[in-house]
Amino acid sequence: MKAKFSIGDRIHWFEYYADMIVKDGGYGTIIDVQMAVGGGEISSFLVYTILKDGGQLEKFTENDLEEIDWLEETNESEEE
């Protein structure tokens, strides 16, 4: 399975409620990628460890991450 993101990539992460409405989101850097083995229909998937910009570590699947371009990140930093 080929990873969509690599260690060191800057990403936009999202957390969702059970009904898939976005609960929270932010920016971070990928620091680790691991293969996880599931059961049933999902045999394996990638889990990314993200260092959030606030300093917390959290794990996300590929579906919860989005590429960012540097212009978007610069604009977000200026708003804070």
C-alpha cells in the first residue's frame, strides 16, 4: 500500500463527530507512518502520527488528512 503522505509533510487534519460533521481541525506535521491491520472488509490501512501545531501528538487515518499548500498555511498563520 502506497502512502499518500510522507514523514515531514505539512497537513491539515480533521476530527469528526459520529455523523461525519467536522468537530475540529488544524495544522500539523507528519512524524510517523505505520501500517495497521484491521478485521473484516478492511485488511490493512495506514495510520499517521501527527505533531499538531499546538504540540500534541495524535494519530489519524489518511481520510482525516488533507494536503495543504504553503500559501494556505501562511494565510492561516497571519490570522492568529
